[in-house]
Amino acid sequence: MTDDSTRGGQSGGVHVSGGAVNAQNIAGRDMHIGTQITHSEINQVFQPVEDVIRKAPMDKQPEALQHLDDLKQEAAKGNQADHGRMTRLIDGVLGLVPAALTSLAAAFGTPLLTGVAGPVTQLLLNKILGR
């Protein structure tokens, strides 16, 4: 074990010293601290949702895809995303393509969107549970 004087430039993790545990910035996998998410990351996360929409009836696809594009743009804002707007966009997608529920829930369950999800996760869970 090390004490504070020998830790050097450690910026996160767990440090045990003298029986005290100091923990900060612990991530099991990816940790996104910035406020924005790249377009390629967001497209990758939402690709399964797009795949489901493209299997929906042709008359539903254009509007559902527009809602999805708007949702991607909002989610890409990271911590600055408007949860109310995201909720309305998700409702729009699900109103047109109910089969997209599982893929939307999976998207918001990824480490990339965990910090963005907030009330969106609760909305999706309620829909899954039929509430």
C-alpha cells in the first residue's frame, strides 16, 4: 500500500491508507466525463433501434427515423441533453414502432448513455412493465 505522498498523479480509483478508503472515479468499463458524445458513438449505440424501425411498415418509417435522428442529436449533448425532449422523442418513436422498445431500452442501458438517461430510463422501464 502507498500513502498520499507516493501516489503520484493518480486521478481516480480506490486508495486505501491507514484504514481509510478513498474512492473516486471508479468505472467498471467506459467512463465518459465530457459533455458531448461523438456521432459515430451515438450511431453505433442506436443502430439496433434503426434496424427495428426499418422493418416497420413503410408509412411509419420516415417519421420514426426523424424522431430517432432528433433523439440522437439530443443524446449526443451528453450531460446537457434535455430529458423532457428525449422523452417526447422516444414516445414518438414508440407510438409509431412499438417493437423498438427493447432496442431503445438497450441503447439507454449502455455505459455511453448511462449518464444521459436519467428520467428516460424510468420511462422505458415503465413502458416495459406496462405502466
